[in-house]
Amino acid sequence: MIEAVFQDHLGFLALAIAATLAAGALGYAVAARRTGRVQAVFYGLWASSTVGPVLLTGWSGGGTEALTRRCTVNPAVTDVFTGPQGQLNVLLFVPFGLFAVLATRRPLPGIAAGLLFIATVETAQATVPFVSRLCDTDDMVTNAVGVLAGAAVGALVLRRFSYGTPLARTVVRRAAATGAALSLLVAVTWAVVIDPVRAVLPTLEHPASGRQVRALDTALGEAFGDAYPVGEAELHDNVDGPDTVTATLPGGGLAELTWPDREKLTVRLPSTVEGEEPRAHRVPGADRPVGTAREARQVATRFARDYAPWALRDSEVTVRPVGAVGADDPGLGWEVEWRRWKDGVLMPMRLDVRIEPSGRLTGLTARHVADPELPPATVGADAAWRELEAHHGLEPGQGTREEPVLLAERWGEEWRVHWRVAVRDGEVLRSATVDATTGELRDAAESPADDPPPDL
């Protein structure tokens, strides 16, 4: 946040400093009429420490920011303190907590004022058009720690030094009533207006255990025999999803197995380069190059019969070119995909096999999952579209709709039926997942319109 405000905006920085100093002078002048000089100085510093953060957090950098009505929620609360940005955000609010306590000579009201101030600032960032940006819980947490740290120092100072008089109880009661009303307004705004969006957390890597390496090696052996042995691997802690055991394969390529369910295996092998020894997998019994989608399907089916007969039962097959630039260009080959539908719902089973023009296999995605028991789908596609349009602020029928898909997905520990809907609106692809039983909207997102759609 601080970097975004200061960078290349020296004019604004000068104005912010001037306004902060002016607020301090005004706060001192008003307080000096009713309190001693020392306490009036603290009131002036408190005013400055209020105006400064308001200017820093409320200015949009000279741009025209759209109204987001969103706030990013980061469940990894402590991670923000490890970086300089989080540490600077702590320091930004230490003066507020310190001078609020020193000015009022009442620690608890000073802390309450600071926490309510932070909540109000973040709420404004999500809901007020000209400051609509950067609302996230990382700022709330770091700023709150700053207020508490400053208040703690202020409380220690009060124990050592005596000056002025504490804020009158009648003033405290009036301030508490005003604060309660403002707190209620903030709470209602969060409940009705603001959409909390879970942050995408970084992937953490650790050396895989022997058991995890053996699991990946076994999965590769079932698919390719002893062609790609694995001796070591990394465990990727995806925090917000299943972990994955990942290894680089001999001769190049990558293999990945979800953990601990071992449910999904993904393999990418190097494409064959003329004049070099092939490193892609030769499917037994398929020794000739392929030049058409039909031939690629035949090779992929030969592989699937041996490796994944579970994917062939009651499934539909599609073949699509990969990287082709013309009708006669084979590109990188063909992706052969098996999907199973049941009562109009796409089941979680997946099998994707990529065959290059040489006839070798360069890619595999296999997810062996039995068809789950699902709740009834009582919410139609029209209702899903309305949820998407309401969430993204679209007019009915605005943009170009993608074909909606009804599919089975895990949500927490249970299987649900979801609508996957998306609209291409100008240069933006707006998408959402809607529970087809409850109508609850989940996983709304925006991305560039030319990005490929998510895999199904």
C-alpha cells in the first residue's frame, strides 16, 4: 500500500505532509483552550496521525478506480509480518495508538478508537468509488497491531508521567455511543455490500518423504512401466487445496500426484525434436506417426485400454488439436479427452492423453474417481446466470455467454453439483461457480478475455 502511494507521486506526498501538519496545528490550537500545553501537543499529534493514514489509504494514485465492493481475506494471518510491506503498515498506525492514549489519558478508549478507525478505512476502500482499492485483511491485521503497540507504549508512559487530566467520563460515554453507531454501520456494510474474497495463497515446497516418492513412482509405473523412475521429489503445500508430490523425470518432463488422496496424476513429457533421441513415451503397439485426429484417438485409446479401462466405460471422447495454426498443421499434436456424464451432470472422472505427430505420448492427466452420490440439482442455469450478473454488476444479457456446464465438484468434504458459468464482457472474462442445489455463488473471478477457459 505505502509503495503504491509514494511511487512517482511527489506532488501528492508534499500535499499530504502539508495537510498532516495543518491538522496537527489545528488539533493543538483547539485542545490548548481546554487542556494544558503538553496534553494539547498530544492532541495535535493524534490529529496528525489520523489525517496522515487517511490520505495515504484514501487516495487512488491519480487513477479512476472502479467500485469493487470486495475485500481480500488472507487466512495465513502471520505471513504478512514477514515482509517489509506488512512491517511498514504496522509502523504507519503506531503513532495513532500512542498519541490517542497520551492525549486522552485513557488506554481502552484510545484502542477502541484506533480499531474502529481501521475498520472504517478498509470499509471505505471497498465501497467508496474514489478510494475503491486495496481492501484486504492483511492491512487490517497489521494496522491493528500497530495501534495496539502504540497504545501499549502510551500506557507505559502514563504510568511514569503525570500531566493534564483524563478525558471526561461524559465525553467517553458520548464517544462510545457514536462509536457503537459507526460500528453497526460498518458491520451492516460488510454483511450486505462487501464480498469477502479468499486470497490465493503461495505454494510452499518441502522435500517429499520416502512414502510420497514411492507413491509417485508407483503411479508412474502403472502408466509407463519402468520408463520414468523417480528417486526424489518435492511436496508442494498448496494451502487452499490438495497437496501435490512433484518430480522432474529422467530426460526431462514433469510428474505430479495429488496427496494424500493420490487421486490425480499429471505428466508432461518433452516433445520429440528431429535429430534427437525421443523422450516422449512410445505406446506399445503404436509405432507409426499420426497425421489426423482419428489416428491420434486410436493411439490414445490403445494406451487407455491398458492403463485406464475405468475411463472408457460410458464416457464421451473428444479430440482437439494442440498448437495448430492451420488445417494442414499438426502443431503439437492432439489432446484426446474422456468425460462421463450422468443425468446431465459432468462426473469428476478425467482422462486426457496428448499424442504428438510422431505417435508418442507427451501428456497425461488421469483422475480415477468413482461417480459420487450427489444432491439433487434444483437451481437452473437461468438462476446461475442471474447470480453471476448480480455479483459482477452486469446488466441482464450483457456480454457474450459461454456454454454453462453442470458438474460434480468437491466442496469441503462433500460432493456438490455446481453450475460453471462465464461471460466475456469486452476484454474481461467474468466467471462464477453456483451451487445447483442451494443457489449459493462461489469462486467468482475475473480474468483477461483471451485467457483459455478453465479445464473441465
